[in-house]
Amino acid sequence: MSKKVADVLWEMLAKAGVKRCYGIVGDALNPVVDALRRNGAIEFVPVRHEEYGVFAAVAEAYFTGNPVVVCGTAGPGVVHLFNGLMDARKEGAPIIAIAGDVESSIIDTSALEELNPYKFFEAASLYTARLVNPEQTRAVISTAIRTAVLEKGPTVLSIPGDVASADAPDQPADFTIAAPAILRPSDTDFDKLVRMIDEAKTVAIFGGDGCREGRDEVVELACKLKAPVGYSFRGKQWLEHENPNAVGMTGLMGYGGAYNALHEADLLLMLGTDFPFSEFLPGASVKKVQIDKNPKHIGRRTALDLGLVGDIKSTVSALLPAVSEKTDGEFLARQIAHTESFHKLLQHYVEKGPAIKPIRPEFLAATLSELASDDAMFFADTGTACIWLARHIYGGKNRRLFGSFSWASMANAAPNAFGCALAYPGRQCIALSGDGGFTMLGMGDLLTQIERRTPVVQVILNNEKFDFVHIEQQEAGIIPFGVEFKNPNFAKVAEAMGAKGIRIEEPEDVREGLAEALAYKDGPVVVDAVVDPLALAMPSHSPLHTVKGFTLSFAKQVLSGRLDTVIQEIERNVGIV
Ligand SMILES: Cc1ncc(C[n+]2csc(CCOP(=O)(O)OP(=O)(O)O)c2C)c(N)n1
Ligand SMILES: [Mg+2]
């Protein structure tokens, strides 16, 4: 039998290092999945919702660096991929989406399930191709793979079934993927930077995901410059551990002395970060330099004194011998002391946790961090789970932390954890899920985990509300609205579906319940943790408008007859606010 276009597709994807394809089959995709079955080198992971498959793929691709494939069939199946592909774009994950397409003879006739892939994927995809002629095969598939891998993001191949099952042209299926290029700033800019660093009395560093490869160099530079190191959420796992200069995160999830360090330094070095919350960055009183390999990131969040294009590892390596060592450690010591005092404050609900009911999420997260293995992978849903992950889950050298940090979609944690459980068998993969997030996407595909007996631990923050939005609404000074809902007993639901279910209502059961969940290896576990729905999570630095908003919201709630709730909320949080 001669090779079909779909055969060449999988051959090339396997050569590029693809191990898995997540998705749901459908008629337009039949020739594609039939070829995948024939090929045998790539595992097909059938899911119950295409979006779940993409979030699983994003986490796998982000951590392994290998491209991962997702698929959805023409029209609605393809639409379900979209939110996950936006996440891949924002988180920088190499994903190749195979979108089923209508037969090539009826393209542009408004056929059933027809969707224009160019228009539809425009916001998410780095490269979109519609394979309407077998002669395109090698060129478009290799471009889709190379773009995904080298530009770290999603690409889309839209393939009509008739083209997938057509004979492949006699073209070599070989192609090469270059290793990432080394990017260094120009000599002029580099010299300027060295002068600025040498002239500054105090320097602070703020690092993001771009420090992933250059983390050791950044820490070494910080030590040489006596510079405190703050980080974004995406930078935390690279810069927090084994870093004597770490001062925590700034921003909405912020903790520690990062905000002060960034604002009180003479010079701020922003390294590999596209941190979007400009209001947490200093103004003109601090000189600012940004270094990033992506020129689009430079200067878009704040006005700079100098912007340099370069990857962090090689730029900072070059800086290390070029800058003079700073000798005055007073600034650094002050920021570290501030960080330590904030850490003590954060311990309030962790230490008091065993005696407080409803369970404080701080206590739950800190206990989870303490019990999990040294190489555990943690995933947090967008919602309050992110705050508890940021503040109470310790990263460590071999631990990994991930979420929809830049796209901020709900419902990412369970599928993220599932993807990594498949990619890293034997490693603890723990999802800290919101009850809103889990019921949005996680519950249906719990069946996928059950069928495969994949040991994913999902800890659900059962607070019967969209708590993060509840906090946002109060911050905006409005009466909380549309944020409450009722839950079933998730442990019983999980058991009925075939997973292990553990319900924790009492603070004294937290440790034992989590330990039991972490020890379970025979499939997925759902820990239904009934937590305090009124736990507030204020940033370490609260902008004035936040404080005003809470005051206003509390006042409005009192006037509308909710005095009890307001008093309860203030009482429950006095230790932290
Ligand atoms: C798909 C999607 N829909 C809505 C939002 C807005 N949003 C952000 S956090 C959040 C609440 C999440 O609630 P839950 O999962 O219960 O977590 P909690 O904050 O209660 O811990 C919502 C609705 C979003 N980010 N993504
Ligand atoms: Mg909730």
C-alpha cells in the first residue's frame, strides 16, 4: 500500500519527538487517526473534552520541551481546542493541533461543521496551514513542527479527510530542527548596561520564566551585586530555591519583600519577564533595564532606561565577569528582613490551622507542601488555588509548579497534572483545583484518568463559590454577585465514578487525608477539602484602591443587610490583613 498523507504526517511528528496525541475522534479525522494507529509510535490519549486534552498537552510540552499533538474534529471539536491553544501560546508550550476539516470539494460552501481555520485560530496559532493538496505535505508539516518547537507555541494543521487519505507525493519525510539560537545584546548596549550597574548603589532583580535556563547565572549575579531577587509567578520555580537573595513575589499573589525591593533600588534589572501588572512595578524614581530574548516583551509594561534583546543565560554569563562586585549589603539585608517578617505573618493560619474550622486553605496548602515528595509536580487552577500555591507550596530544586499563569483560564490544573502524570510516570502530580474549575472541566475527564488508572491527586478547594471573583468584586467595591453555588460531596462522586475519594471536613483530618491521597498509586484520587469560603488573600502590598474597594464593599454589604458576613470575614482574616 502506498503511503498516505496522514502516514507522512505521523512519521514526521514522531521524528520531531512527539510522544502523545490527546483528543477526540470524528469523521473528518478518521483517516488521520487510522494512520496514527498504523504508525504505532505515538500514543493516542482519548479524552472526554478536547479542551482537557489541550491543557494536558500544554503541561507535558512545557516541561518536556517536546512537541505534543492535540486533535479535534471539524467544527465543534476544533472549537473546543481553542481555549487550550490560547493557553499554549501564552505559556509558551510547543503544541501542534490537528484540526479535522470538511472535504476539500466543499470548502467555502458553508458546509455542515465548516470553519475557516485561518480566521478562527488567528489569535492563538503561530502558524496555520490548510492542507488542500498532497503536494503541500512536507512543507507545511515541517513548518508547523519547527514553528511550534522553536517559537514555543501552538500551530495548527487543518486537514480535510480526503486529503489525509490521499496518496502522499514522493517527498523525503526528513527535516531538521535547529537548536535554539544564542542571543546576546549588541556591544554598545552591553557596555551601557555594565556602566549602569557599576554606577548604581543598589540593584534589585526581578525575574520571570526566561530565567529557566539561566537560573544559576542569575543567582550568581545577584550575589555579586548584593541584589535582592523578586520573581513573577512563572519565575518562582526557577528563582526561589537555593537562592539566599530571594525576596518572594510581587503582584496580586505577592508575598515577601519583592515589592519594596523593586521600588527602593537605584536600578532594577528585569530579566526574562513579561509580568503584566504594571502597577506593581516602580515609576521613574527607579532606573529600569529589561533583558529578554523576545523583543516584543521589552518596554511594553513600563518605561525603560535601557532595553536589551538577549537570552538570560548567555547575557548574564557575559555580565558576571564584566561588572564590579558590590560590597555594601545593607539594602539586601533590609529586604531579606522584610521578607522574613512577611513569612512569619503568612505562617499565622498555618500554625493556627489545626484548630480552625472551616479548614483554612493556607493550612491545607502548607501541609500538602510538607507531605509531598521532593520531586512532586504541583498544578494550580486559576482562582484562589494560585494564591495558596504561590505562598504556601515550596518549589524546591526538583519540584515543579505550573498553572495558566499568563492566560489565566479556569480549570487547567487537573488536565495539566494528568498530562505530566503520563509524561513523568512515578512522579507525584498534584492538582490544586477550585470547585468551580473542577466542575467546569475536571469532573468529566476524571473518567479518562480512571480508565487509565493514572495516579493524579486532585485536591479540591471546596468553598462553594468562585472565591477569586468574590475577592475581586469586593476589591472593586461592589456587592458580591453571581459567585455562589452548591456542590455535591466530591469524594462520593469520585467513588461512584471509580476513583478514590477522600472527604476532609475537620482540620485534624487534613494531614492524614492528604497523606493517604499522596500514598495512593492505583489511580486518581479526589480529595474533597471543605475549606473556609471567607479566607481572604490580600497581596503583600495592597494598592490604595484595593484597600478603598474592600472598605467600600464592606460598607455596601452592611447597608444591604449583610453585616453578619462582613463581621465574619473581618474576624476570620484579622491575622493577615
Ligand atoms: C474559563 C474562565 N471562565 C471564567 C474566568 C474568571 N474567573 C477567574 S477565577 C474564577 C473563579 C474560580 O473559582 P473556583 O474554581 O471555584 O476557585 P476559587 O477561586 O473559588 O478557589 C473565575 C470565574 C476565567 N478565568 N476562566
Ligand atoms: Mg471555589
